[in-house]
Amino acid sequence: MKITSAAFAFSSSKISQIPDDGLPEFAFIGRSNVGKSSLINMLTDNGSLAKVSATPGKTRLINHFLINREWYLVDLPGYGYAKASKDVRGEFGRIITDYVLHSRKMHFLFVLVDSRHAPMKIDLDFMSMLGRGGIPFGIVFTKCDKLPAAKINTNIRYYLDALLEYWEELPPVFRTSSEKKQGRDEILDFVGECLGAMRGE
């Protein structure tokens, strides 16, 4: 799928504020500082669409970007930002769970994971919550250019093995590098296939 237009549409703090315009939503979420804004900018080929910050935890609202006038790319707040206050973490948690578990417009959730690290409990716990809720999601391994390929492969294998301890089947997996645009075609083609299926193609 090719992106011909991408523009910020609106922000909201709860799903009741999201217009019911019938357009499907594909959401992106991950731990703070996982590279979510960079990935969104890479996917849309717009270096300034999502704000990239050196300070984790800056996204505090649900941000919608209208893509090709036919679907929304949704930027969700990051989870697990340890330096945020307890009240702020609680606010993030409410926003995230409200949208992820109860949004009727969200068609698919991309969960971003830093490929440089071994499996983290917070990510595994979040995916377990998705599984219990029957939420369709895939795993996007970010920053795959930051370590040698062998080390990245090992980290991803550890991660998938950890999931297989509790899951009978793995969700879709995407390997990405925002700098090298790795994984861009795979993610956009996946979204395109989902949209085609919704149209009965």
C-alpha cells in the first residue's frame, strides 16, 4: 500500500471523544522511548508528523492521523515510564486500557518492542492482557539496525520463545528500523490487506 496523504486529525483523552465516522483505526503502542514517533514518521514518509522527543512519556493523549482519507493511524501514549508521577502513570493507564480494550473502531494494534533488549515483563504482561481481551495485535521490533543481526535474531528468538510458553500461536511479527526504513512495506502491506478484507476484496 502506498500512502498518498497523511495529516494530523485530532487528539482525545478518552474514546467517547473520538468521532464515529466509520473509518477503521490501526493503533501503535509501546513502552516509552521505544521509537514509536520515529516509526510513525517513517511509515508515513513524513519526518515531522509525530513529534519525536528525547524525553520519554511525552505522548499523553490519543492522537489520530488520517491516512489516504480512508483510515486512521493512532498514536497511543507509551506505557511503563518509571519517572512519571504515580498520578500521571495512572492517567496513562486509564487512557490506554479504555481505548485498547473498548474501542470499537480499532481494527488492529501494533505493539512496539525494542529489539536490543531481552523480554521485559511489562511487555509480556501487556500482551497477556491483550490476549485475555481477545484484542488482535502484532509485534513490531524496533531499532533492528542498532545491534549486529545475530544479536537481534537472538533477542527476538528469546522473546518469541517467552511468548510460546503461554501462547499456542504467535501474533504477526515485524522487524523495523526507522533510519533504514526497514519493515515499512511489510507493515503498510499488512494494513492494506486488512482494509481490502474489510471491503470484501
